Amino acid sequence: MSADVIDGKAFAAGLKQDVARQVAVLKEKYDLTPGLAVVLVGEDPASQIYVRNKNKSTKESGMNGFEYRRDPDISEAELLGLVKKLNEDPLVHGILVQLPLPGHINEAAVIDAISPAKDVDGFHVINSGLLATGGQGLVPCTPLGCVMMLKGRLGNMSGLNAVIVGRSNIVGKPMAQLLLNENCTVTVAHSRTRNLDAVVRGADIVVAAVGVAELVKGSWIRDGATVIDVGINRIEKADGKTRLVGDVEYAEAVKHAGAITPVPGGVGPMTIAVLLKNTVTAACRQAGVEEPEI
Ligand code: NDP
């Protein structure tokens, strides 16, 4: 048996098209152009690539993209001042501060300074609280993209056993809330979990968000399970070159799973597409207009 590969690039391309259609309707009907501001502090190479891709995708969708690059020695007060300015800017509907920030800046303070209505990353404590209590906030992009792919594959997930490996605020915990909302029976595993293999073996849905290359072994995957691999790890090959692998041992898992996301080409592309979608949602709520159907 070989699993179906869940094509994140194709899902993302479809969602981006939907977003572009929504943006066209908003422009035509309400003269409203959603705007996304991305703030990049410093010169971290991975962050530079993410920010470039985000800006490209924002413009392709017809939205306004605003980029703010700041030196790594910017003070926390200056950065908070920039966030305040963006909170007050009516052309900006979504604000994303690229993480990680340099060590002298308190990340939590910066995230908390973003207006919850413009927090398209969904990391603000108000948005986490709304997600946990069933309210209408903005949801973190990566887990929301994972749920969209799971729904696309499985449809109704009610009653399925979902095991999430990882409990970070940006992936594991919101993923657990989203799958609870889908009526899954959710287990969240982490570094202190005992017998992780046995826990994963009970799962109809496995979401791996750990940051440890191939930690989840293929032999742990129940036959027919659906596997979402969030991890992005760069490992060195025998020839000295590097390659990206996920948190799941893909070559073995593919023999057991019913469906699985690859790395790269799985969760990663969806994250940016959902960011655009969140920006449309935020713009509609701020303007008090109905979000166009997709
Ligand atoms: P964090 O480092 O914040 O969290 C990792 C989690 O994994 C923690 O909860 C930790 O447990 C758990 N963990 C670590 N080691 C083990 C272990 N041996 N057994 C079980 N659990 C373990 O990572 P993130 O959630 O931010 O990211 C996870 C991965 O997803 C990374 O590879 C990251 O690059 C990737 N990622 C990909 C995105 C995308 O767009 N595709 C977006 C965001 C992240 P504990 O809490 O006990 O320490």
C-alpha cells in the first residue's frame, strides 16, 4: 500500500485563486483593497525568503502589500511605535511581524501590541482566547491550513482520534482547538509524553509539529491514517548537500498511511495562502462588510 500524497501546493493555489476572486469583488463592490503589512527585523536568511514570498503572493492576489525592513538593533520602543502606526493606518488591515525577533526585543510584548483585529497571524492572546472559547477571532495560519487540507481529504472528521505531536502556541495548541471544533477526540503529545509510539498508533489523524527530523516513525502510523507533517528540518546528506525533511519518517510512513503531506510541498505553501485569506477576513470585518463567498 502507498499513501495518497496530499498536494499542499495545489491546495494553496486553489485557495489563492479564491482569495484573488474575493479581492476583486471587494474592490468592485466596496472600493475596498485589503492591505497586509509585513515587518522584518534583521537579516535572518529564512525570514528574508518568507517575507519575499509573502509580498509576492500578496501582490499577486490583488491586495496592497507594505513591507517594513528594520535593522537588527532597532529598539523595542521603536518597533512598538511602528506597530502602533500600522494599527492606526486605515490602508493596513493585517499586520505580520516576522518571528523570530532579535533577543533584546520581547516578542510577546510586540505581538500583544498588534491590534487583535489586524493580527492575521492569530497569535495575540485575545485571538487565542477566542479560538479556545469558540468565538470569532483570527486563527493561526499554519494550523488553519492543516485543517483545510484535512477537511478536503476526509470531509467529516467527527469522532476520529487525532494525535498532535507538539504543543507550541503557534501550531500544536491551536491545532488541538481546531480539531476539537471538528469533533475529533484530541490527544496532544509533547516531549514528556510516555510511549509516544503507542499514542501515535491509536491515531486516525496524526499531526506532527515538533521540529525534530523524522521523529515520528513510519511503523507508528496506523494503516490508513491521515498524516499532516508540519515540520521543516534541514539535514545534511552524505554528499555534504542539505535537504529538507519533515518530523515524520516519510519513506516508511507512506507505506502505512492512507494520505500524507510531503515536505516540502505540503503544509508550507498553505501557510501563506491562509495568511492572505486571513487578511481578507480582517479587512471585511474592519470595513463592516460581508466576506464574499468562495
Ligand atoms: P516548537 O519548538 O515551538 O515546539 C515543538 C514542540 O515539540 C514542543 O511542544 C515540544 O515539547 C515538542 N517536542 C520536542 N521534542 C519532542 C520529542 N522528542 N517528543 C515529543 N515532542 C517533542 O516548534 P513549532 O511548533 O514552532 O514548530 C514545529 C515544527 O514545525 C518546526 O519544524 C517548524 O519549523 C515547523 N513549522 C512549519 C511551519 C510551516 O509553515 N510549514 C510553520 C510553523 C512551524 P515541549 O513543549 O514538551 O517542549
